Amino acid sequence: MFSNTTDLDLRLIRVFLAVVDARGITAAESSLGVRQSTISTHLAALEARVGFTLCERGRGGFRLTSKGERFAATARALIAATSDFVAHVRDIDRKLVGTLSIGLIGQAPLVENARLAEAIGTFRKRDQAVRFSMKVASPQELEEGVVNNQFDLALGYFWHRVPGLLYTPLFSEKQTIYCGRGHPLFHEARPPSAEALQDYEWVWRTYPVPEENIPLTGRRVTANTDSIEAATILILSGGHLGYLPAHYAEAFEQRGLVRAIGREAFSFDVPFHLLMKRRAADRPIVKAFSADLASAFDVEAGRL
């Protein structure tokens, strides 16, 4: 009866699977490097251990029994688990082991995402066995995620400062007012005044952002969203004015679908920060990745 597994059993199982993969004892000779008689002896020994016939072999050819087919599937899972165990033991000796959870705001400028990708690529060249977990979320969700240990790091814009968190500036994103092709302002030659803008319907974010250059406190907000994509759809409808990241709106502008309103007068820059807990900054994984981010974003290493 097969009640435990020994080193010999593992060797016998590997021989059995080699025969299965080769579809016969004769074909398995070259891959195993042993004679047919030795392979047959190993198979017989394995069948004695498990207590049932695994395969039919002889002049009629090689064929697994129904129990042999089920055993082969289970044996493959055992060998795979053994390989995983060896890999995990090997990784234990690496300097950086674990999971790095990163939160992103989404729709960041392409050049900045390329810098983030560069940092990840540099980090992967370290002596590490780290699993990356990345999620796109709103600024509020990112901040809450860092506080609640859902994220080790977050990249986004944040409108206040929570005690115990580190906010390191990385880059800025220009926000500009846009209207869609069906909007009354789309074909206006002259940019409107701040007062005139307040007469139109707006789509606005559900989360705060840094103050505009010219605050429009009396705007008529008739739509809210925390999604750039959703804000774009509302602006494209021609019924709303709204702010969009200039880099994101550029493709729509080039196709004549949206128009920037008062680009010089009303645009403003939103700073993006790297966010983490102060006590997490010294974790080996976080510290190493922060150093790679500093290099990619050309930020002083001491600031991360």
C-alpha cells in the first residue's frame, strides 16, 4: 500500500512519466539512458508500491490502464509541486523576496509611464524574486489604500497631507478646459471670460484637485465622475465643459472632436507624487524600488 513517499518513489515516478511521455518503454530508453529491462523493473517496482497495474506493456504495445491515467495526472502534479518547492527554496537566499503592491491613478502621460516602466525594468535586474501587484484607482482610493496597507506605494495627485505618509513630487500634469464639437464655444474665435464660462454646464471630478489659476466658483456642475474616460464622453457630447489632462486630450483635439478653451488663461499644473508610509520606506523591497524610481524620474535619491 502506498502510504508515504520516499526518494525512491520519486525516481520511480519520474521513470513512469518518462515512459508515458515517450509512449513506450523502447522509446524511453534514450531519454532515460537505461536499458528496457531496467525500465521494466522500475515500472514493476512502482506498481508494487501503489498496489495496482499502471500500464499494459508487451507485444501489443504500451497502454495506460484507467487507474494509470489517473495516477499519471496526480504524479505530474506532485513533480510540479516538487519543482515549485525547489524554486521557492532557491529564492529564499535572494536579497529581495516578497510582493510589491503599487497603486496608479491611470492615464498618466506616456513619457511618465515609460519612466515607471524603466524603474521596474531596473528593479528586475536586481537579486530579487518579487511579485508585482498593480492596480489603477482614484486618488482617494490610492491614499486610503496606502493607509490601509493595500498598497506599498502609490503614484498620483493628492490634495492634502495625511500624517505618517511621505509625499515625494515626481512630475506635473497640465489640466486644460475642453468642450466638444457640438458645444456653443467650439467655433468661437475669441476665448471666453471666466464669468462667461460660468454660464455653461460642467462635468466635475468627485475628488478635489489643486486650485485653478482662476477659480470659477459659480460654475454649473451637472455631472460628476472620478473617471477621465467618463469625463471625456460627457465633453464629447457637446453638453459640458470640463478639465482634461492636456496629453490625454491631444488625440481627440487632433481629430477635431474637442477644443481647448482659454489654454493660456485657464490651464494649470497638477503635481504628481509618490506616496508611501514613512515606516515602510526602510523595507528592503520598497527602499530598492524607490531608488530605481528616483533614477528613472531624475529625482534626488535622498528625497525618496
